[in-house]
Amino acid sequence: MRFLIFLLLLAGCSSEGGRVMAEARSFPDGQALLIGDSIAAAHDEASLCGLRLFNGAIGGTGLREWTGIAPDLVAELSPSLLVVSLGIVDARRNADPEAWERDYRRVVGLAENVVLVSLSPVDHMRITERPVSDRTIAELNRRIVEIAAERGARVVPPLSRAMTTDGIHLSPEGQAQWARNLEASCSAPI
């Protein structure tokens, strides 16, 4: 049964990935590219760091899906800036941190200029399905900071767990703060 659910998710991701690729073909090269899950997909700003922003985020996706989608999307857009906002889906899937880091490095390595978005802690009182371990989030964030330091990348800090609607997804106030933090990363020292 789990394998069937995985195949259905992959098929859904494939159609969404196809939609994102089709939209990318009409977007100018050399701009900013945001990849991620539903938290990033909710970001509705048209620009970032003085560049037009292509939001290629797909809800429900983690690194497993992005290792297949990101290389083609980056090749299509040749972004001047790649923003990576991934990890909460993987934390919910109980991803092995070492395998996660390996895949994360592959995705981050697709571009020279990157901004890495930290995972925000979850509000356990609001989550009704698949709990997420604070320990896993902390471990993935530690690895994000380590990769950023090695690559000279900027890191967007996590938000407060109170800025969610369901324990994970951002409230309107959370989305506004996420957008401000993302924009602030443009001028943050590396």
C-alpha cells in the first residue's frame, strides 16, 4: 500500500513538475528561482533581491522529488540566485539526515549563488497528522547552516512556531515575516 501511495505522489509531482517546467520555458534566464514545498509555494512576491522571482515550489515535495526536478529547472532558467526552502516534508517522512544532506548538497550545488531557508519549528498542539520531531528539524537546520558556511551561502532564519495555521503552514503574519526574512537575506553578510 505504501508503495502505491508513493507512486501516486510521484505521478502527482510529475504532473506538477511538468507544469512548473512549462511555465519556466517562458520565464527570462538569469533571474531568481525559489524551489521548495507548500510553504514556499505560498510565497507570492514577484521579485527578490532585485531580480524577478520564479516560484517553482510544489506543495508536498521533498528532496526526493527535487533531486529529479531541480537539475532540469535550473538548466532551463540559469538563475542568478537559487533559493532552497526544503526539509519539512522530509522531516515528516523521517528522512535519514545523512541521506538528506547528500541530496540537499546535490540540489544546492546546482547554482553558485544560493540562499538556504531554515526549517521553522512546528506547533505540536496544532498538528493533526504525522508528527514532526523537533530533534529532526534541529538536525536538518544544523546541516543547512553547515552547508551554507561551506558554500558562502546566506541562511534565512526560522520563524516562531506560533506563526502557523495548522502547526506547519504559515499564517498570513507568518507569510509576511517569511517574505521579509527572505528579502533581508539579499543584503545579509555571507
